[in-house]
Amino acid sequence: KPVAKLMLANRFQLAIDRLQQLVADGIFLPEEMWRVDQRFADCYFNLNEVTKAAGLYWHAITHPGSMPYKKQTEFYSNYLFILHYDPCVSRELLRERHLMYDQLCMNAELFPHDPRDPARRHEKIRVGYIAPTFRGNILSFFCTQLMKRYDRDRFEVYLYSMRPGEDELTKKLTSW
């Protein structure tokens, strides 16, 4: 919990330092280390250290622990997103990892919907973005450019953050 509080307060370097101390103290079970890698990855991502974040997400995904399928797909999605910003990643590796994700999600539960259902029809096209956070990080700056350009007469845009918290950038994104 102390690490989560530090992250919510945007004190990512302190969260990393605390995690390193907890790992050194040996308080985590080996099968839970994927959670630790995920926390490290989130911190480095928010510090814009994409190469470190990508490596930690990959380690979490491939860790032999007992990561639930839903978490594995979530982490893998975050990992793929980060890879696009990592200058060390080759096109071949990016393609390979996308194909692996395709295989991972092949048996995912689909959400059925009938486009003919009147409850699903709306005057405007609805577009939604889901992210771990929209606070001042790479994704937020990317989304800022997208949000500015939507024709508000034709589109309704929704942002869904997996973590609470707001900063000046998120206020700006949600004001459009």
C-alpha cells in the first residue's frame, strides 16, 4: 500500500526506491514477483523510461508465477504500447510480439453486441480510450493531439483510466 500511495501522488522515483527496499527485504513470494515487476514498470513508464518499463512488463508477462489471464493480456497490451516508443526495438521484434499477443488473445471471451439493437444506436460515433493512467505521461501527450482534432458534432469521446488521480493534463483532456 505505501508504494501505491506514492504512485498516486506521482512520486514514482520514491515508489521505485521503496519497491527496491521491499524486494531486498525479501517480503514477496516468488509467485507474486510479476506484481512487483508490474509496479516497477508502471513507475518507469510514468518517468518516461520506456526501455526499462518495456523490459519489466515483458518480465512480468513471462514470469512463471500465477498471473491471471486477464492481467496477462492487460500487461501485454501495455507492453506493446510501450514498444512503439522504445527506440531500441526493431520492427522484427515489434511484429513478433504483436503476433504473440494475437495468439494469447485467440481464445479471449468476446463481448457480443448486435449493431441493429436500438439501444446501441446513437446520433454520434462513440470513441473510447482505455489506459492505465492519463496523467502526464507519453500516452497523455499522444492523446492530447487526438482529442483536439475530433469533430464534436460527429463524435463523443470517452477516456477510461484504470487508476484514479488527476493532474493539469488530465483536466485539460477531460475539458474538451
